[in-house]
Amino acid sequence: MIADVKKPKTTDDSKLVNACKRGDTSAFEQLVNRYQNRMLNIAFRITGNYDDACDITQDAFLSAWRKIADFRGDALFSTWLTSIVINLSRNRLQQISSNNSKESFSLDSEITGTEGSIKHDAASNNPTALELMEEAELRSFIESCIRTLPVEFREVLVLRDMQELAYEEICGALGLKDGTVKSRLFRAREGVRDCVRSAMGMA
Amino acid sequence: MLTHEEIKKMLSAYCSGDLSSAERAWVDEHLSSCPSCRAELADLKTTLRIIRNTPAVESPTWLTSRIMANIIEQPVIRNGWLQRLFFPLHTKLPLEILALLIISVTGYYLTQDSGSDLNKAIPQLQQQPAPPQSAPSPVKEKTETVPAPAVDAPKAEFHTNIAEKKRAGSPTTTQKSAVSDKTTEPDATIATMHNRSESGAAKMKKAAPAREGRALESSAPASAGNGFAPAPTVDLPRIKISLIMGLDTLSAKTVRQAVYRSGGTVLPIAEARADRQLTARISVTQLEELFAQLEKQARIVERPAVAKSVKTVIVDILW
């Protein structure tokens, strides 16, 4: 994991934000440098498209700059920025899905499949097939499985397990309660696991 | 005791340490006896490990500069009152409008002031006495604070043939109306300057304020008690009509009738002047009719022009 998840001091953020409110673009540039990688990765993991993620990151910072006066500091700047990225990513996905609505059918079917238990029982203590898989191959499976998750599950998985944000920050960015975030997170993990298993079963 | 299905749903939380110690103990206990759950947990852990180790993508090198280029074009919207003033135009338009307004108003008053200065200057330069009649028109509010222009200090003996406009004591309850009165003065002065003596003019300049004050004092009670309609003359433009009558037969009654016939209202006036002057309030549209009526009796020496925007005027008719 790359070290872009390290959280900068929030006091620095609020100072920079205050400077931004006075129109200080160099302060904003510091925030851009600090957070653009995280935001790009969030957008990339949610949309699955690097170019879209770049556009979303640009738009998110532009939007943050325009609305910086509305940011009251109740949440962290990074949380606020993340919520902007999430919203822009959702909008982008909606555009894509309205452009070709066919892709969405497999998402739901995968997840509903996890509700009933898809059984690939390895009834022993032996390493499972998934464990024995080559890491690179497994990774590509997992990444494609993550993309098939419904977006509300994918968001939580990206923010928590990839970006390692605190639950509190995820709740703030998504506007969800703690319990909802956790239940989505746990189901998202199960969904990915079951997706990989079924993909391997089909292979 | 939790069931197998219940435990299975807790495995995801279990592998990321999101369970309470009691829950963890239940899961541990179940795992020891459930190979199926152990396999599920093992796959979950592998999956989670891979997810957590997902490599981050790097930002393109141009991203920062592109973001900043966009930002610099976009002024930040602030919450201050100054910013609200500009919202949502993002321009200084409201302030510019305000500035234009202030400049216009200031300019207007400056012009008015310089106009009155000019008016004062004219009689001095020409050494001309002011119009003879200083009798004030009725005023509801005393206007002693407004100095009478020098041209208002006439000598009675001068206005033999010429009907003179006089402005003294005109109902000027505000400085503003006083100013506008002054601007009309030079015409009257010039129109009547032929009978003026230089010495008279000099005297009049000194005498004017005092006369004005006296005239006002005397006229105020008169207007209150004579039963005339109140004179709503405060903000109305004032014009003057000068008449010459051939046989000296023009009487106040004749003029009053002319006013009535043309739809005007005669306003109260100091009695001392009533045989030489009449003040009336009349609609501009009826002004031509008034001229026509007056011309039956006399020749109009001075026929004032009235701005088209004006609806009603106060007319001082002098003869």
C-alpha cells in the first residue's frame, strides 16, 4: 500500500482552508498536493476508469474551491473533499450506466448471490483454492470483482479497506450511520470473496 | 448460542477486528468446530489482504497544474457582505451602479449650485436692479432661512410698464426649491432690466434680505386668514408671465378671471401686491389657454417655457 493514506495534521488543514477563504491560491495548492492522490485513487477505485478519475479529481478540487466559504469546518477538509469526490464518482457512474444499461445486471446478481450462501465449501483445513491462487492473478480477479459490487458497497470498501479512512470519516463523507457503514463493509468483503470464488469455479 | 449462519455473518467483522471481545470469543469457539467457517474466514482474510494491498495509482504529473489553472480563473466566493453584494454576478456591477448613482446625484446638485451662483453674478455684473416686486407669494412655512436673491430687491418706482416677476418670498420650504427658483431668475431680470437704475440695484442688494424677511412675516398670517386654498406649491416649478397693458386697465379681477377660465387656481398673495401681481397654480396643459385669456387683456412680454415633464406649475403673473 502506498503511503498516501497518511493523514496530515488537521490543524494545518484548517489553517490552509482559512487562507483559501481569503482567496489564497497557494494555500489551496498545498491542499491539492496533499490530497489529490487520495482523491484520484478513491475516484479511480469507484469508477474503475483512470481518465474519469482524473476528471473527477479536477472537478472536485474546483468545486471545493468555489464552495470553500461554505465549508464550516464541522468535518475535516479531507472528509468534505471525499464526499465531493464520491458524489462526482456516482454521477459519472450514472452517466455510464445510462449510456449502456446492460452492464448493471451482473452487479446485483452477484451481490444477491451472496445473500443466499454460495457454497464452495472446502471442508478441510487445507488451503483453499483461493489461497493457493497466484497473487497477481487473484488480484486481478479481486479488482474486477470489486468493480461488480453495487456502488454503495464499493464506496465503503474503497474508503475503509483501501484508503483506510476512519469509520467516522467514512460516515461523514457518505452521510451514513456507523452501523450502515459497517454492515455494508462486511457484506462488500463477503461479496468480493464470493465473487472470486464463483469466478474461479467457472474458470 | 449463536447459529452457524449468524457466526458466518460475523466473520467479515472478525477478520478486521471489528467485533467486541465477547463476539470474538463466540466466533473463536465456533471456528474450532466448523471447518466450513474456517475456510470462509481464510478466503475472507486473503481477499481482505489483497484489497488492503491494492496499489495506489499515481496522479498524472499535469494534474496539479491543471487544477490550479482552473482555480485561478475562479474567484473564491466568500460569505462577507461585500461578497454577497457581488453575488451571484462575480462582478463589481452592483458597486459600479452605486458609484454611478452617487456621481449622478452629486453632479446634479453641483450643477444646481453653480447655476445659482451664476444667477447671482449676472445682476452684479450688469449693475441691474432686481425686479421691483418683492412681495412674497403665500407661504405656508416661513422661509426666512433662505436668503433672497439680490434680484428680488426691487424698487417700487421702477416697475411702471413692465410686469416683473418677483420671486421674493416664493414658497421655498427647502433649500432645493430655493435653488431651483434662483435658476429662473436671470430671465426675469434681463426681461425687466430696462428701467433699472444702477444706484437702485446697489441699494437693493443690501435691502433684499431685510425686505424679504419682512414681507414673509406679513404674508404668512395673511395667507392663513384669507380663506384661499392652501398653496401646495412646495415642489412645483415656478414660472413668470409678464404683461403689458395698453391702457392701464388691467385689474386683478381681470387676471383672476383669466386664470379661472383656463382652469387654474388663484393662490393667496400679500394684499399689498394684489393690484400688480397674481399667483396661480395651473396645469401645464392649460397654460396655452391662460396665455390666450391673458392676451385678450394685455400683451405678454415674457412667455415662459415649461419643461415637458412638468404637469403643474405655479405662475406669477405680473403687470
